[in-house]
Amino acid sequence: MSAASLPEVAIFDNYWASTLAFARSLGRRGVPLRFIGNGAGRWSRFRTSRASSPPVEDAARFEPWLVDSLRQGTIARIAPTSDLIAYYMAKHRDEFPADVRRAITPLAEMEDCLIKTRFAGRCAIAGQPALPTAAPDDLAGALAVAETFGYPVIMKPKSHLVAGFAERGSLIESRERLIKKYYPYPVTPGQESLAERYPELLWPMIQRYVPTARQRVYSVSGIKDSQGGIITAAVSYKSAQWPAHVGVSTVQVGCDDPRLLEAGLQVVDRLMSRGLFEIELLTEGEHVFAIDLNPRAFGFLALDMARGMDLPWLWYRATRESSLAPLERKPDPAFEARHGLLRLLQRLGGSGARSQDSTVRRATVSMLGHWSDPLPMLLCHLQLLRHPRILLRAIGGARMPAEGQAKAPA
């Protein structure tokens, strides 16, 4: 493909690793990139144009704007870099051109992935038990579930669509802490329409705690084509995360594990017909549990690119070609990606022990940006320094006070 013939991609700008990785992948191949918003990407050397829109988080304003833009032809391809963007693309899939539509995950599949209680009902791996999961809609029910599962338990949002991405969940060690923490999440401003469509997302969900989640959450990531099936996929794992137990990866390590690859792809094939994916797995002895499925770009996209899986470019090709063939090259496991600033702060605070695999020689890549496009990379790191909550949790895993409390039942 010549650069002159490449159609434009819209990237809704923010300070996330997935956005910067998408920009570098497509930009270095000459794909025109329109950055929409006021994040770090507007300073990218790969930017060809800029635009504005209503806030992505404000569904009541953003969705009509998006539909109008699609109908007018000012936007045709959108990088699926967040839950909200991927959800809007799925919901308004019929508004996209036909060649682009074939690469967009349908809404029913998107809901099964993004709403964790629906995912929990469909993610069983053949020959494996399901991870005990419940979604009580009151405190009394939550206390009963926790007693059955045994403390500690994991409490987390059913989806980030209503609760927002900042709410990661908590490790609940006792009945007293569950009483303080189990209450409906406040609706993220602008997402009231999503709360009306999915009222079940207001309450948290509870899962049995698997101790290996602290240091070893596996991921199977890749891309699936609607005609060609799984195009490429690889296994990696979090060896450090923020916050502990329920957080995003700060060190993601490549590995080669055929058993986990097969288990993850089994679930992906069941739930998704197409699109980028990252499924998270936990192990407990010989048992394997699927706990989450992200049907979009993800935070360690740069790692997969370094391993030989240029997923943004494959996604772009899927929006232009009628079918993609599986890649023959096997992803290289000898890489790891690090979120440098958060890891440094964790080390300074004594809450970030060295990786158990620190003696293994691996090439290291940055999880948040790349020096070939330095300004966005620096701005994303500076953005982290502006938020004391992020720094406190990164340094010490500090618990923040609850925004509300629920009373124990009589």
C-alpha cells in the first residue's frame, strides 16, 4: 500500500499507553492520523490533523456527534483504544462503511466482554471449574456471598462503562471492610444514559480471591479476523501491577505457554467473532480461570509490537481487506514492557519488589510511549505527576477513603 492511498484513522486523544502505541504503529507506516481531543497525542510527530469533539465520557453529547460525523463522512475509521470508544463503535456499527464494519465487534459480543457478570457466565474453560463469582445487589447479599467464598475476596466493578476507569476494585480482607466498601458506585458524570441502559452496573461484583493474582496474571492477546479466525496471539503475564491484586500492569513479561494460549483462545473464539483482544487468566495449581476479556487495544500493546505482532497495523488492514491470513511467525517471548515511572515510585515506596524473573535476560520496551515520538511520552509521564491519588497508590498502595458507606443489616 502506498502512503498516498491510505485512508485516515481517527484517534480520540488521551494519555493512555494504547493511544500512543496505536499512533506509533500506524504513523510510522504513513497512515494519516487525526487526533481528536486534548491529550498528549496532539503533540505527536505522527499527527496529520487535529479536531475537537464533545467529551468521550459524555455519552449524551458524544454519541449524536459521532453518528453525525460518520454520516457526513468526516470519520470512517476509529482506533479502538478504550472501553468507551470500543463500545460506541459497536453500538453504532451500522453507521460505519461496510469495509470498516467487518472489523468492528458487534454490540452483543461487546456487552458479553465488557460486562464482567455476563462474561463470567460464558467464560468457562473446557475441563476447568469456574471461578466463583456473584453479583449481589445489596449489602446483605454481599456479606452472605463473602462468607461462602471466604475472606479475602475481590470486589470490583462489573464494567468500567458506568463506574469509570479510575475505579479498579479492592481486596476485601474482612466483614468490617466489606460493610464499609459495598455500596452502589456513583455514576461517572455524562454516563447517566449508560446507567439507565445497564442499571445492574451500579453495584459491584464479588469473586473468590486467587492468591497468584498478586504476582502472576496471565494474558493472551492478539487479533481475530471475521473470516480468517485468529491471526496471531501470544501469552504474557503481569509480574507487577498497580494497585496490588486488581491493578493495571506495570511490568508485563513475554512468555511461551501453549496450555494457557489454548485456554485463552478457547474463550475468545466463543465470545468474539473479530477484533483486538486481551484475555486475562489466573492459575491455581492445575486449574485455569478466565477473569476478564478486553475487546480493544490494551496497555501493553507496545510489548506485542516488539514481539513481532503489530496489532494496530493488522487491525488497520482488517478494515481494508476482505480477509486476513494467520501469521506464520511465532511471537518472540524474550521481551518485557515496563511502566517506568510507576515502577520507580513503587520501588521508592517499598511496594514494588523486583520481578521473580529478574535474572532472565529480556529486551525491555517502554509501556507508555516511545523515544521515537518523545513529546507525547514525556507529557504522559508528567500527567501522572499531576494526580496525587495516583502517586499515593503507586508508592504505597494507600487506601483512599470511601466516597460513601453502607450500613450493616440488622
